Amino acid sequence: MPKKTDLLNDVQMFRNAVRGVKPIEAIMPPRGLVKRKPPARRRPAAAGGFIERTMLTIDEAEKDAVTADQTLTFQRAQVRIQEIRRLRRGLYPIENNIDLHGLTQSHARLLLGEFISQSQTAGLRCVRIVHGKGYRSGPRGPVLKILVNTWLRHHQEIMAFTSARAIDGGTGAVYVLLRT
């Protein structure tokens, strides 16, 4: 361990070495080199339009039928595969969520449309939708899961979605990436 006098000598030597130095004025980088985050685009609430455009019933959505344990995945052409991987791994923070368990088709459609519209207006990036696995639907299979899968694919503000991790609902929920 250095002695106290050695430390004082070092401090004095440093002060003598920098005695005539003047501080440099802060230099601002050229304007073109600074990248600024663009402001979040705000879209007007358009829940009504979404609901009317997607008035699909379970009969019309049967072609997209999925099973209770099947994983859902969807992405638009402009979404990179790395974003889907991050979404699937739950690396995007969930900013809002909705649970549609036990709702009728029409009520679930209304709530889902309002939820997406409000999330979009608030500038949210990633939300979770819990639709359930449809175990109580009997032989029809997972009704809300099939419909949510179809509704989200038809909604232009949805960039991608994938089934959630087990801790967040597994195949009974989806992580949704919204357009920003």
C-alpha cells in the first residue's frame, strides 16, 4: 500500500503537469450525423372499420382451423425473421394485454377491435392477447383461437404475431407486434 506522502507527491506532480491546460469547449457534432428517433405516429381510432371488415364467423374461418395445441405464427412481408424470433422468445416487453376467455364471438370481436385501436393510438409496440385453447368448446375445437388467428391476419395494423411462451399462456395466447 502506497504511503500518504507518495500519494500527495503524485497529486502535486499531476497538478503541476496540467497547470497551463485550458478546458476544450463542447463541440456539437454536425447536424446530419445525429440520428434522432422519429416521433411516434398517432393513428385515429378505427375500431369500427376493423370490426365491420372482419365480420367473419366461425364457419368462414374454418379454412384456417387450428387445434388447441397448435402454435400460431404470422408475419407481414416487411417484418424481418429476427423480429419474429425475438417476439417468439418473449424479448419484446408486453405493454398491454387482453383476456378473451369465455366471451361470445361477437363480444370478443368488439373487445379485440377496441383493444387494438386503443393500443395503436397509445403508440404501443407489443401486446398479448389471451384467447384460450378451447378445451371447453367440445368437438368444434378452439373457436376463439381460430377466430383471433383469422381476425389478426386481416388487420392491417398487425405486423406479426406468434404463440406466447408457456409462462405467458403458451398456445392459448399470442404476442402481437403492432405497426408503429
